Amino acid sequence: MTVIKDSVHNHINVKGVARALLDTPAMQRLRRISQLGTVQFVYPSANHSRFEHSLGVYHLVTKAIDTLDIQGIQMKRLQAAALLHDIGHGPYSHNIELVTHRYTGKYHDDVDEIIHTESISDTLREYGLDPTHIANLITGDETYGQLIAGELDVDRMDYLVRDAHHTGVPYGTIDHERLINGLTFADGELVLGAGNVQTAESLLVARALMNPVVYQHHVARIAKAMLRQAAERLLKETDISATELRRMDDYELFVTLRKVSETKRLAKRLDERRLFKRAMWAEFSAVPPRVREMSYEELREAEAEIATQLETDPTSVIIDVPPTPTMTESTSRVIVSGEIRQLSDESPLVSALRTAQKQQWRMGVYVPAKMAAEAGAYATNLLGIEEDGSFITEYETPLTTLDDFTT
């Protein structure tokens, strides 16, 4: 057994198959994958890794196993799946996942191929575990897979607490001990036992508060959009494949971006934190449905048209349209008066939080600062955005200002 000191959970005891998996190349690579990607442009201490998070998920699933009295082979399967659940992440975690998915059809939890690599597969088989079964648990398949990937999963419990700890933002602090102690299975479904409606609500509230302040902070989004654009150009202008890109770590990707002529300009901006500025920042209600639903190709065409109007390169214009907000946690199930009910039917908070999510949604157009005013006016007209004060323009500001750390 190995005891690891963790900044969030204190001491984590790693043993059995998890200890054997710990030093495999796929796991060690996670030390070089940042948990929050470009959020560190806003919160400098948000430099924790997927490796730390994976240990935390292993720790919490072990607690859940004890609570639910899961034993034998199923216990080993869950511990292995918890530790390995993020090995499919590409560089900078979710930041370029949509880019690689467009080429490979794989998201970060599509890990079957990686799990069948020699070092992981051999280790799992030594402990009597089937690699395919572990991959299925990671995607949330089967009853016990809900502990790894579901509305009440331990993955969410760890990243909210961990991200709050490393950013210094207190909103993600949740009582994961209470959540885990409330877990139970009913008719094959992972639910929270009686008296835990407020416990389930705490997950929703934490996620809803962390979203605008951390995960969707405008500076992090701008940096992510620039990184995503650089990754796109890397795939189009070089012989690097999306499969290769997906298996890089943060450092390898950035070194590559600095070297390639088509991407080094963006890499230099990110290196020096000379980020694009918001030419437009539009609310959900101000953006026509046809714009919110534009395809990848349509967005690139609109960027090119704005760039032509500005007499600049298309890479100097980025249109950032987030998906329509959803709240999967609201489908969590809780036992009330002896019946299994959906949280959204029991909690008056769900409707309010859904409304807040939609109100927090913003579409952005990002350009170099000197072009912001002109680009904002042209983009507003081109995309048919309501001119009611729901968009803004920005101008050159110091690299670090108070506004960088607020929503």
C-alpha cells in the first residue's frame, strides 16, 4: 500500500490494482494534463492536474464502496475505473476536446483503445479484471458505472471541491461525506436516500455558482478559443493527426504550437497573455436561434466574412457560441416518502437555477484589442444580434486588471 498526501483529501491510501496502475505511462501522463486548462489565466493557482483529480476520485469511490458494502471483484473493478477514468483526456483537458472529437469521434471517456495498451491491460488482467469491462464502467455503463459517470458520481464530487480549493473560489465547497453516506441503489439506480433533497441540491448550487465564476469566466473562454483555433490550424497545416494530438500532453502541444509557423503567432500571444478581447458579448435572448445553432462550417464562414471586412487574417476573428445550457444534475433521483422521485420534481431550486443558467449564457466574438469596436459593430449586424445593450466592446487593457478576476 502507498499513502499519498493530497491537498484536498489529506491522506489517500492506494493499494491493490490501483497501486499497480499508478505508475503506468497512461497514468503518469496525467501529471502533465492540467485539470482546468486555460482557467489558470484567471486564477494563477489553478494549476492542478488530472493526476491529482484521478487520485481524488479513487479515494471517494473507495468511500462509496464502503458505504454501499461492495466487495470482491466489483470493488476492484470500481477502484480501477475510478483511477483510470480520465486517461482519455487530451492536452488542456476539455479545452480542445471538441476539435479532436470532430476528427476521431472520441470524447475523453472513450478509453477502450487506451485501456487495451500493454501496460494497463496486463496489469488489469493480473488482478483478474477485464479491460473492456473497466472501459464500460468509465462511460457509466452497467449499474455500478453510475458511481463513475452519472448525476451523482464521485467524479463531480471531487472536481468541485478540488477546483474550489485551487482557485480559492469557495462556491464549489460541498459536503461530499454527506453525499456519499446518502448514496444507495434502488431498482438498479443510484439514488440518494430519504432526507437528502437538500444534499442533492448542494451539488446543483455548487455547479451553478462555479460555472460563471470559474468554468465559463470570459478570460478563460477567450484563451480556450485561441488555443482551440491553434489546434485546428495544427491539424490542417501539418501532418499531425487528431489521434496524435489527442495523446499529447500540455507541454508537448505547446512546444509544437511554438514551432509551427501557422500557429506560433497564437502561441506567442498565449505565452505572453496578450489575449484577444471581447468585441461582442451577447445574452441568450439577444442571439437568434439560427446563430445559436450554426454549424462548425457556418461559424468559420462568418469569421472569414468579419475578417474580410476588417481587412485582417481570418485567424484574428473567433466566434464562440456555447451549447444551450443544460442541468443534468436536476435528473438526480432521491427517495421521498418511500418513493424514488426526480430532484426537479421535489426541489423549487431547480427551476431558478435553470433560469440563472440561461441568463448567464453568453455568445462571444473575440479579436485583437485594436479591432474590437469595429468588429463588434460588424458582427452585430452580420449575425442579427439585438442592439439593446446586450453586447459590449473592449479596448486594450493591462495584462492583469481587477476585471480579469471577476465575471
